[in-house]
Amino acid sequence: MRPTLSFLLSLLLAPLAALQAADQTLFMNEDAWHYFTAASDVKRGKGDEEDGPAMRPEFTLTKKGLENYIDEIARGHVTHFAMNLNSQRANFPSKALEPLWKSLDEPERYHLDYIRVMKGLYESGVDPYKTWIDRCRAKNIQPWISIRMNDLHRWDEPKSPNISNFWHEHPEYRLRPDAWDNGLDYSHEPVRKRMLDFITEVLDRYDPEGLEIDLMRFKRYLPIGREKESAPIFTQYMREIRQVANAAAARRGHTITLSVRLSSKPSEARNLGMEADHWAKEGIVDMIVATSPWETIDFDIPLAEWRAWTGNKVQIIPSADDGIINDRRRRKATFEDYRRWASIMHERGAKGLYIFNLAWHPQEGSVWNGVLSRGLAPKTDDAP
């Protein structure tokens, strides 16, 4: 009897299924700029990510180029793809936040080529995030949306297109007037409402399997020096975000996992007014990503301390960024650094891993190819 087509397909897909079964959960975060500034058909200019690695020719700002990128990610080890779609402005035609291309009409901002091309992509009928979501599902990867709640990239560059008019026009809503940590103060109701409206809009427009609330780009949200006394305000806000996610899940007909990115140490999260223990025990969040410091790998994320603080109702996943600091000097992490970090995290009971800024490693290099082709699960050192 001749084998059926479905049987032959199952044989072809078996290696991929085996890889994902052998590997643990592996998140890859795609930030709001990387693909769009580095796509091979986009010129880089002043204000772009000039220091990042260029992308290969098949990764273009076209629907096919966007699909090619997911095909590249889907080598069998990445299980979750978290796509970030905002800075202080949105990377889609949002009504809650001004879209990034509003900067093209502002003479005081950089008029960047990648923003023009991004705008043209939507005008041609291609939504990059819908394209990625569909392609992820086709490739058996969970598509997630990541929302940066207080991004401050390039706040100190007057011509930056990333900073919102809301931030410029409301200094009274900032945590500090003119210094780092001058993000928006979430003790103010207009600040909270603006981003809750954005989250609602995102979940109306897109259909992810999970929603990540990124509280580490950047990490302060409450009045400095009064974080703990202000913490209940943010806990109530997290309840409201959960309600929005639940309503979207009911419309979509499937669960939407809610995750937060927090500091790698519980003590720092507590000091910043992030009551993760309440969020976990109330069922407000399903997952906490314990996040290494800015652009570094933390080899000492205390997973047992996290579990003792939050209980067993949430999954704790450690996260690594793209660098190593030795003797106060930073260098790019090697694949061996990532493997050593992963080994320590697995020994501490991690059931999954999260990689941030992987895309800032060259695509022809050992880190990019090692993570995608070999993975970071135990006992894969001898994998080809």
C-alpha cells in the first residue's frame, strides 16, 4: 500500500517536532527597530541603528522578506517569538499613540528612510506584524506581542522620531524633569489610560498567543522615592490590563497568556513598586521574565528566590541580553557564554529561557546560528 501524503508530511515534520520536544521553551524578542532599520533594502542614515549588523539580502521590507525572516528563526529551537511594535510611538497606524511616521510631517524630527519605507509597507496593504503572526503559526512558533510601557530610547536627542508629543507636551507627568529615569509617571491617570487604550487597540488589531508587558524598557514607573507606597496603584493597573487581555481572549476564542518583564532580582522589583507576588497569587499574570541588566547577561538570576516570592502559580523564565561585563568593560557575549548561562539557569530549575537582542549579533556569526540551530537546552553540545 502506498503511503499517504499526510503520512509523508508527518515524517518530514518529525525532526522539527522532536527538536521542540527536546528543547525547553525558548523566547526570542524582536525589538521595534531592528528589522526595519537593518532590512537589506533600507538605507541607513543619521539617527538609524548604524552600529547594528546588516541583514542578508532575502530580508527586505516586503511581505516575502518578512516571511523569510520567520523562516530563518524557525529552525526548530525557538518556540516563542515576541514582536515589539512600539517605542513611545507606534509602528502601525495607531489611534491611541501617534504612529512613528508622524515624524515625517514634523520639521524638527529626523526624516528617516526606514520610517518612510515602513509607512509605504502599510499603504501597500502589508502589515508586518500580521504577516509575522501568520507565519509563526504556520511554522509552529507561538506569536507574541511585546509592549514597551515606558520606552526612553533617544529621549536626549531633540530630533529623535521615537519620542512622543505626549512626553514633550507634559513634563508634569514625567518622573524627573531632565535626566535619565525621566519616563512617564504611572501614578497619573492620563498616563495609565493612554497606554491601556493602546493595549486594547493592539489586541483588537492583532491575534497573538501571548501579551508581554515590558516593564524593563525602561524600569521606573512610580514616583521616585515613593515607589512602595505607590505600588497598589500599579497593581490595580495590572488588574485592568488582565481584564483587557481576558476580553480579547474571549473574542478570539483562545487564551492569551499575560507575561511581564521585570528586574532579574526580586529585591529590585519590590523596590521599584512592582508587587509581583500579588500579581502572581491573584492570577493577574501567568509568567514573569526575570530580565538581566541592560545589555548584559546575569549569571546569578535567583530563580529559587523568585519562586519563594511569587509561589507556584506563575512560570519564571530567566532572560539574557547580548553582552558580558568583565572588569567594568563590556563585550559581546559568545555562544559559549550563552550556553554557560543556560546551563546555570537549567540547574536552578528554569523550564524555559528568553533571549533579548539576539538580532544584534551578525547573522553569519556563531551566536545567531548557534542559538537558532543548536538551541540552549541541556545536552545539545554535540548537535550539528
